[in-house]
Amino acid sequence: MGEFKLQKEESLRITAPNVYKRMIETFEKYNIHPYDAHGTVIKTQEGLEITLRLTNHFTEIAHAKISLDQAQHPDEEISFFFEQAAEKCKNQLITDYFKMIKL
């Protein structure tokens, strides 16, 4: 029978610091604090699988798969992914804010 192997999630900040830096730069453009996103990475044979958990309660999730070369030298594809994630996070933070105000 085949073996089932759990893949270990690692911190984006430690595993792919260049990608993390690009995420921070992109989120700053949207006035989103780095603590509003929690990034993790799973290493695969093809590259890295990035998972971003966004907003106050980390309920929104964004995924991307990148190559090891992209991890070393982030390109426009990665920037676009972070822009989409930042927009998603910003919209959810605004929604959460207005829900809180109505209480």
C-alpha cells in the first residue's frame, strides 16, 4: 500500500523571505498591516505552495503555487497574486469594520 505522508507547513517569512518581502511591499500599498495576513508554505517537488490566511480572524484564504526560482526572484505573477489577496483582505476588513460599527 502507498504511504501517506503529512506535509509540514512552514512560515512564509522564514522559508521564502524574498516572497514575504514582496507580500509586505504589496500590502503596504493597500494600507494593510502584515499582521492581518498569516502566510505559510508547503515545500513540494515542483516548488512551493503558498497559503495566505487573511483578515482579523484569518477566515479568508488565498493559495498560490510557485517555482523555486520564483521564490528566489519574485516576478510579476507573484505580485499579481499578492495584489489580489490584498484586495480581498481589504474588502473583508472593511466589511468587518462596518459590522462592528452597527453593533
